[in-house]
Amino acid sequence: MWRTAIASDSYRDATEDRAATFGSFTVVADGVGGRAGGGAAADAVMNAVRVLADQPLHPWDRVQWMVELDRRMAESGAVGETTALVVHLTHIGPIGVAVGDSVAWWVTGDEWGELTTAAKMKPWVGTGGAVPVPFSKPLQSVGTLLIATDGLVKYSSAERIVNVIRTTPFDDTPRALIELVRPPTGSGRLPDDVAVIVARWEK
């Protein structure tokens, strides 16, 4: 079964980053700042994944599902725009879809890589023009899965992030990763919102 751990933090009172697990689905969304409705858009992605996870098991058309979500959000006019990264944690490995610059990495004892390198930065979900990119990875080669918003990877090196994942007790890993990007001096205020999920298959 998959084991998960989550943490999030912000430099402000109302973060626009979201992270959650719903059954076998994990999701992060980073509401686009600088315009209205970013947090509401991230919440809409969360709600859509919650509904997806409650449905009976059936083949998940990742790309079409995200395209339809993007269309509904744009047509509603009630929310802004957001990144969206959804991963189905299955017994054969993670199967996901991404829009924007939130990331999914895999980390083993001696290797690591990114599953979301082909994801399109824009248009974001909520515009009606998002271009979802699917990805997957065989279970035996995943190790630990990292799913995070860009507030983590923009402000810390891959080397430091991977080292924390390899050396920190699993349940403490998300919080330790967030502390990587907290300035050691001054106010200690984070430079950006950040949300982190780690997942690992355990027999």
C-alpha cells in the first residue's frame, strides 16, 4: 500500500497552495497570484479530485478529465486560474496528469528524476485552454514520490531536496523540505507559498 505525508506553509495568512490525498489520489494545486480567484481555483481542483476518488473504480482518462475540469472552471466564471497536478497511486505505480509548474519527482537511493518535465507552464487550469500532460512510472523504480508546488523547487536546489528525502524519517520529510526554503536570517518568512506531499509504497 501507499503511505503518504503532507505539509504546507505560507508567507501570508491566506495561502493559495493546496495539497491533499483522497483515497488513492494525491493532488497539489497552486492558485495563480496577482489576480482574483487563485485560491478558489485551487479549491475547485481539490473538490474535483475528491469527487473522482469517490467514484467506483474505472479507467481514468487523465487528459480528458483535466480538459473537462478546465472547461467547467472557465465557463463558470467563478474562479481564477491554477496549476494542477493529480497522481493516482496504483499497485503498478503512479499515474498522473499535470498542468503548470508544480512537480512530481521520483527518488531512489542512488537516482532521481522528474515525471513532469513535459508539463506546459501555461495556459493554466481555469482558462479553458489548458494542455494537460500525462505521466507514469513503474512501481519498482519509484522509491519515494515527491509532489510539490513550485515554492519548493524555485528556492532550493535539487541536490538539497533529494538529500532530505533520502535522509529524513518519512513522516518528517514534508516539513523538513519546507524548512529548506525558509531564510535562516531576518524574519524567516517563506519566499512563496509551498505545499508538499511525499508518497512511498510499503508492503
